[in-house]
Amino acid sequence: MGDRFYDSPDWRFAITTQELETITLLDRLASNRTVTVTLNAPRIHEGQVPSDNPKVNIPWTDGYAYLSEGDRFIFGFRRDGYLGDTWSCRFAGIPMLVATSAQQDNAVTRYVAYDPRQMMFKRPVRDAAGVLPTSDGLTFTAQTGRDILIALLDASETYDGPTFIDTTSSGELNDTDVIPEIVFQQGCTVGEAWAELEATGTIDTVLTPIWDVFTAPVKIVWLETYPQAGIVRDSVHMAWDKPGRNVIAIDNQRDGSGRENAIRYHYGQGGDAAATIDDVASQARFGTYFAEKFFPGQTAQAAVELMAEKALLAATLGKRTVVVSPSPQRAKQPLIDYLPGDRIAVAASANLLEAMDTTQRVLSIPIQIDDNGTESVNGLLFTDEGWVGS
Amino acid sequence: MIYEWDGPFLLTTPFGFLDINEEDGSGNPVFPRYQWAPVSCSVGWQSRLTRSEVPAADGSILGKGFASGVEAQLVLEPWETAEQPACGALLTEMMDELRGHLFALLKDTQGVGRMTWTPTGYNTRMIDDIQLGPIDNPKIIDNVRTQQEFTLDSPFPYTMQELQQEEIINNTTGAIGMSGTAWFMPVIKVYGPFSTFSISHDDLGVVIEYDDSLPGAPTIGANDYLEIDTFRNVATKVAPGPVLSDGIAGIYLNSSDFFPLVPGLNNITTDCDARFLVNQAYM
């Protein structure tokens, strides 16, 4: 008979203190819920609740409402049986935006929660002794992106307070390539440094949500590192007007205005350029599209060269954006069958102008949960950046 | 739901009790009284499901289905005698009383609102926890009868037998029989003392688990009990007094489901003193 279409799993969201004490469940209350999982970016959850409901507006023992900005966690559980849990933890974060508005009789509160990576944009980089960078910046030499990131997070935890990120081997901390040298300037935040490490093309990171109430100190995500996150998912196939027919909507956009096939990056304030790198084949087809950029905050030539190589790989053919909305329950299940970083097959007939039969790398999975509890992916975003895995 | 409109009904509101189709002990009508306009009355629930179309092919994709809360669209008339609709001072008096009850249902914060009736051959049933929905202005029909049209809403998607039964399953496996037609969401009382418990619905394969070592979880002592409302998904510690405090912190979020009792036999296993408060429920 083959596989049945999957039954859209239920979601449950809970508000807890930052000591992991459950305050309230948002079951049968929250609406317009979304969870967005993006490669190398914070995981985001949004929702909406009636402001006058005692499940959210009663003051907790700290005097603040059950749903309160900044000093709570929101956990999202999905009933998919992953790793043996009936309800798998699929989101863990801090509500950082709580916006209430009233029209006549009704008041509605919209909230947005981010995983702890978002908070790292407000944490300064420090060395292992907790010292802030001087005007020379904080330099790491001949270390992997994984080790640099762990060092930054551990220093932040020690000197600036909980990060809620588990940097031990609980998660997958795969080794990554050595970065010859990278400098984080004075004023750089851990979040910015994190993004710079990923921009070198040597490391991808994943923060996996966890619900672990018995381990101290409190951690709500595991850090996982990869040379490149994701695998090829041969069993996942999305098709529009071709067998499978499991795609409701598809956008295929090619934009050459951002093409770059000759790249020259400068490092440091008024600094020299790293060697120009070219994609000869792209230049032969399209002509030369020259990009010159300056990185005054990055004084390490090696780091800038890595960034240039990654940028060339991504931009040499122009920007291709593929956005797909799979049919709920007909397509494979997000977060189980495919994750950000994975390569999956996307096909479309020539009725889409340009027939597609390619593999695309998943960049972002925006999951919407409607008020009937049906989960759908609305606008699965792919990146066409170069694939170096198997 | 409701298929007979000529028997007695009782509307309970924060304002008091309102008899409709009032009868004496021998089943004779007692006037003046309120009567339904049966052809204008209906009670039911709506179905909800997400439906999308198969892209570029025939067919539809259907999501899970749910039922909304019960909605009763009702029309009531005051009558002075069996032949004479209420008029004059009596009309004013009866309409004032009726609308007083309806307004009280609009403002009911205690959840006392209820409508009960007894179908022929069955036990008394109720629509529970009702609140006033849309209400019309009173109308004059045929120049003689006054009608009041209004809607009553309930959060529950079923009507219930008024009689509540307590089914005890104490550290054992037992069966709870449900003769109604609805998936009923019970209240479960778990009596202390305990540190942990597990209550499983063996047929549905779901469980509720509690552990007082979870952060913030209250200790349930010998004179306490934990009350679990499976419809509202809340858990409350009830200590002598009664003193109420939140118990949701002790529920395992990654394994627990607030489960229903379905029509037929429900095999339940507990490792605690669990008491299920059950009303037969009807769709």
C-alpha cells in the first residue's frame, strides 16, 4: 500500500519560569501560531492569545503576568514521537516581544519568542579571562570555528550570566576546519562573531531545543556544529505538476542583479585586499560582475579570504530563490523527514517556464499551525549556495 | 441534542432559577409560564476542519476534524393561560424577569449557568456552563404574542447527563463504561499522598504523568488531592480549606495527554487513588 499521508501532529506550547517551573499551558488558547526553523539563525515562535484570559494575565509569584517579556521561557512540543518522547521539544526560547492591543471590547496579545542565539547579540565577546577586547580586537589563531564559538559562549556564560546553551558534548559537536586567523573587533557581540564564523563557510551551527528540567545550570538548547549541516534526503521529493503532486505553491526566481563572479575583499580599516578570486565559467557566460567589499572590523586576511570564497560560491550564478509550500499531510514531514541544511529533490514541469529537477538545500522551514491544529509549511525556502557534502 | 420542546426546562442563572414549560407534579401545565416557540428553537454544534485541494490534480486533502461548543438558538414566549399570551402588567413583569436572567448569563463569571431538561425515557440532561450569546429585541408576533429570541453558548461540544458519577480506579486497571455518544473530557481527582503517579488510557495509548520533583511542583499530602480538568488542561492542588494552588508544574509535558473517555468501555490503569468524575455525554 505504501506510506499513508502523515497525520498533522499536534503542538503544545507552555510558559515556564527561567528555572523551568511550568506556569501555564497555552493549549486551547493560543492562535496564529508559527515556528520558523532557519539554518544558522535563531529559531522563532510567534503566537497570539486573548489578553484577558487568566491563563496568561494572572500575576505570577514574581509579580509579572504569566506571559511576561524577557523573564520566561516558552517551550513548544510536537506530538511526533521523536527520540522516544511522546511530545518532542521542538522550540525553546525567550519571549522577547509581547505586544498587546485593544480594539473596543477585545484585547489581543501577540508574542514572539527567540531561541537563546538571539540573546547573544547583546553579549560582548570576551577572552577566556573575561577581558573585553581592546582596540586591537580579540584574535583567534589556528583554531576551528567550533572551538572559537564554544570559547566565546563559555566566556559569556562565566562572566555575563546564563546563556541557556549547552556547549558540552550533549549535542553533536563535530570538528570543523581550522581558520588560520580571525579577529573580532572591540564592540563585537557574540551573536555577530557567531555569524562571522558561519560566513567563513567552515562551520554551520544548529541549536536543538531540549526540555531538561533536572540538570543544572538551566539549558534549553544544545549546540551542534558541522562543517556543513544537513544530508541528502533521497526519500524527500517535492513536485509541482509532476508525480508526487505535493506542492501547493512554488516560486522560482532567478535574479542576476546580485551576481558576483569576481570578488575582491579588503580586510581591516583602509586595509589591503585579499587576492581577487574569479569564476571563469560564470564570466564566460554572463560577463564580469565585480564585487569589492570592505571589512574594517575584520583584520585577519585569512578570514576575509574564506568569506570571499563562500560568497563566490553563492553568488556566481546570480541569486536563485526557490520557495515551496508543500501540501499538508501529502508531503514529507518537516523536522522529521527533512531539516534546514538538508538537500531534497524539487521538481516542476515546464509549465513553470523552466522545468525543475534539481536538489535544493533547505534554508528555512516556516511552520504554521492553524486553529484546527493542522500544521503546514508556508514558504519553504531553499538556498542555492554551493554544496560540498556528499 | 434537544428534540422535544414541550416538556419542562429549568434555566439556572446567577439571577436564580427560571422554569420553562412549568408543570405541576401531575404533569399539568402551570400558568402563567414561559413556553418555547418550538419551530424556532434549535441546538447543535458546528464541525471544523482544514481542507485544501490537491494541487494540479483531482481530490482534496482533509485535516483533522473538531466540533465547536454547543450553541442553542432559542425563542421564548410568556403565556398567561393556555389560550392567552401574557399582556399588560403581567407581560412586563415576565419579560423583566426573563431578561434579568439573560443579562445575568451575560455577566456570569462563576460558571453557574445551566439549562436542564428530561427527554422522554431518559435521565435529566443539561447544557452546562452556558453564557448568553447574541440576543434580539423582543418582538410582537401576530399582534398578540411576545417573543424573546436569544442564543446560549456552551464551551462543551456536547450535552451531558446531569447526574455525575464517580468512578474509582485505585492502583489497578479498571473499565469505565460510557453509554453516551460523545468523547467526554472528565475531571480526575488524584488523592494524596503521592510523589509521582501515572494514569493511562490503555485503549487510546495515552497517559498523564505527575512528578513532584519537577521544578515548582507542589507536594500532595495525605489530606490533599490533585484535580485535573482534562477539558481545560489544568491541574489544581486542593488542600483542606479548600486552599487551591496551581499543580500544572508537576505534569510531565513531554509525555502527558489530557485524554477523553470515549463511548463504550475505557480501560484505565493507575498507580494511584484516582477518581474520575463522569457525566454521560451526547452529541
